[in-house]
Amino acid sequence: MRSRALALAAAAFVTACARTPPAPDDRYTQLYRQLHPSVVLLTMQIPADDPKRKGKWDDAYGTGVIVGSGEWGTRILTAAHVVDDARNLRATIGDAGNAFPVKILARSNDDDDLALLAIDGRNLVPVRLAAHDDLAPGSAIGVLGYPIPDAFNDEHLGTTVSLYAGRVASVRKGAIEVDVPIIPGESGGPVFAVDTGEVIGLAESRFDEEHAIGFATPVDVIRRFLAAHPLPSPAS
């Protein structure tokens, strides 16, 4: 009888464990795998900031995210400041494959800081945008992007998407404040809600004086921008 009772208790324990929702860390792992193929490394050259190097060009980097794809090609969203004055702009999708030449299709105004890009890659994986921005302070979020990829390469650490986990600190006019620093190279990367896996913003900027505070352009602003620049129809 005792052996049978122990067996029943063990079976009940296993069943309870099977019904237990994934832990938060497991959820971040799932979403990293889900969203990784949609995150884009942008490489380019920009004019040198140093006046002594006037007329020279420096390598630069940023992040983008696929918002639409089909037989007609692929559209990538990023922050407008990432591609300002850029030349030789290339996009590498999800760490894999060759770099695609990039065409800049549209830019928003300075406040919204959005740019829509096009590449010839077909039938890639777009993210799901949230229907609207209904986040509250304290909501769990994640940021995906390519922080300082040149520094990682200098240390022979390779190039891959990094995930930073945090929470919404506040919802402000035209911006979401997050407690995750937006590191150079991450601008233009997706900010996603942990509960749905949907993109709720685009990593945009940080305060120079306080690196622990990050910002994202809200999905409402993103949807308004994309509505003004609709994707090609499936028959295109």
C-alpha cells in the first residue's frame, strides 16, 4: 500500500509540474528563439565625426526588424538616425546568410525617428506588431539588438543578437521609458511584450547623462508610420 501511495503521489507531482506555466526565464528563451530570425544587423559607413578626418568614412552599425515579407521582397523598420547620411548600407538577417544591399524607402520626422528599408530577400519572417500601446509601468519587456558589434568582433566573440530583459518604467508622450539601456548598435531593435511576444516599440535612444534609462518609439507611432507607407499587396 505504501509503495502504491508513493507512486500515486509521484504521478500527481509530475502532472502538476506538466501543468505549471513556464517560468519567466523560460518565456524569454522562447521569445528569443521566436524573434531572432526577424532581427536584422545593419552595417554601413557614415561620415567621420572628427573634424581632423573630414571627408573620411567610419564603419557604423544598427539594428532593424522585419515588418513584412513576401515574394515581392522584405521591409525592415529601424530608427531613422541609424541610417542618416549612411552609404554602403547592408542588412544581415538573424545572424545568417549574405548581407543584402538596402534601399531606404521612407523616413519619419525627427520626433518619431523611424525609417523603412527594403531588401530583395523573399518570404522572411516578420514580427507581430501589437494592436496598440496599452502597456502599464511594471510590464515585463525585452529588447533585442546588436550592441557594439565591432567591439565583440575585436574580441573574437562573434556576431549574434543579444537580449536584454527589463520592465516599462513609464509611458510618456510619444515614448516608452524602459529600465534597459539602449546600447550603441541596438537602436532600431524590437522591444517586445513578454506576455504576448508582440513588438510594442522600437529601441530609440538613451540619455547621455544616465545610461540606465532607455526609450522606445511606441507601436502606435510605428503603425501610423507604416500606414503611410503600406506594404505591397501579395499579388505584387
